[in-house]
Amino acid sequence: MSTAIFCLTKQGYLLGRQIKEILSRNSQEVYLYAPDRDFTAAGQCVRFQALAPAVGTAFARHRRIIFVMALGIVVRMIAGHIKDKTTDPAVVVVDEAGRNVISVLSGHLGGANSLARHVANALGARPVITTATDVRGLPAVDELARERGWALDPPAAVRRVNSAIVNGKIVHFYLPETDTLPDDVNNVKFFSINDYPAPAGHTDYKVIATNRVYDPLPDNTMFLRPRNLVVGVGCRSGTPGEKILTAIKTALAKSKRSRLSVRALATIDRKAGEPGLLKAAQALKVPLVWYTAAQINDFIRTTPLTMQYSDFVKQKIGVPAVCEPAALLAARKGELILPKQKFSGVTIALAEDQ
């Protein structure tokens, strides 16, 4: 996760260098942007001629931006670049005296609130956090999702849920068994996912952390999607990406799992460069991971799990199976929730992390 630090004056530059040093201690990728002036040292920063175009470039390039300057300047610089809370970078403003660190944009999802607290603590400054849930000590659904790397489904429901929490409505969270359940706060209560749909009684909103798709969709419910699914894929050479993607979507629908929970596609190394597979991974916004024939054969030889084997596949590529062992290898401690499914030129298997 890369961070940009912007400054305008000599004092801001010195403070920016200090913040860069603080963040770099955690091996973070940090860039200091400063005006092309005599107080900036060559090689220690990225020099710019004008602030506005430099900010525009950084807004699309970095996930976090810290401005060491007046808040008013920052508001004018970023106003035209703000698009959506799910994609906008975290924006934090530090005054040149280093007294206040203000979370400005993407406080929860982007992590601006936690970044502001971290920088303020290191500088001995005061973190300024204005999100309603934080100032009242209440949980926020998007902060919970960001901390755990979960996807929001749908993102538009975040505002409704957080508004319900702030206004004292009854909100129930259902979290995985592997999660340490937070303490209940006012009308916000936390339960194990295994307790769903109980307990009975009135609830204004339910937030369910699961990769499962419910049909029919429960009323007044949003989902948090843990990224704990791996799709194992085998395919013929030259299979189009659209065909692979359709097969994946069909397999997910059959298993009643959300595509937002897919963490990776997995296959054998000789298929790693297949344009169709790469296109499918790109469409799902997940990496394509691969394993050698030796790794797959070793896994098959040592695992107690039962899988579907093919003499034809063994003859062609040196392993008796691809999609099932690849999915299980990538899921690490997972299990198959959907065994090999055959499509035209494509095989799909789903594994879930435990």
C-alpha cells in the first residue's frame, strides 16, 4: 500500500520527511512530494512544479495521501477527484506545526482514521476524527470490513447500517467462528454466524459475514464477504476468457457462494499464461496462482482427500487432475465445497478456507 506525502513550505518539507521516516519503519512504500525549491534536497523527494496536477496523479496512484498544509488548500485540490468511498484513497491533513492530524476522506474503508491516529501518536499530536461512529465509540460496518479485508455487499448499504447504529436502532452482526466477537455496544449486538437466523425478535438491520448467497434475500440485510474462496481451473488451450468466466459464475451459483468472496484462481503452471485465464482473473480482480506438475502430484500422493482423476489429463500434462488439487493447494487449510464441474473446455472446483 503506497503512501504519498505532500508539502509546500520548508517547514512542511521538514515535517513531511519526519512522517516519511515514521511510515517507512514498517517497510511501507512512501513518497514525499515537494515543490521544486531550494529547500528540497535532490533525490530525497519527488519534485513538482505545480501542486494541482501532482495531486491529480497521486490521487489515482496511491492508496493513502498525507498533506502537510492548510485544510482549505487540500479541500480545493482533491474536490474534483473524489468519486466513491470504496475507491477513493485515504486523505489525512497535518498542520505545519505538527499539532493536529485530521482524517479528511475515506476514514473507514480507506483507513484514514487509523492512519491519522498512527501519525498523531508518533508526532505527539492530536488526532482529529469526525466520523459519527468513532466520536461516539460505536462500531462501523465499513471499518469492520476494512480491518478484516472483507468486501461490502452491497456497498450502498453501508450508509444505512451506520446511520442505524448512530441513531440507536437495533443492529445484529453475525461473524465467523474464527472471529473474536466484539463486545455489544448499546443496541449493536454480535453473534456467531452459526446462530443465524436466531435470535428471534425485532432487528432493524442485520449484517452477515459469510460467503453464502441466500435466496430469498433476507429483509434489511447487508453482507460482509470474507475472501476465503479459491477457484481451481483447468482449461483447454485457447479457451476464451468469457467462457471461463461463465463457468466460474455457474459454479459459484451452484454452490450458492458469492463471487466477492473469491480470493484467487488456481491452476497448473503450464496454463499460467493462458490469455483466457488471465482475462477471467482480471475480470474478477483476483490473482492467478499456479503450481507445477511436481507440486500437484506430490499433493495428490500425500493427501487423504478423495479427488476425481483423469487418465487423459495425466497423459496430456503429467498430472491426473488440475482444478481440484490446485484449488486445495491455494486454499491451504481448506476443503472442497464443490468438486470438479465439467464445462465445454473448462473444469472448475471450489475450495473454501477453514
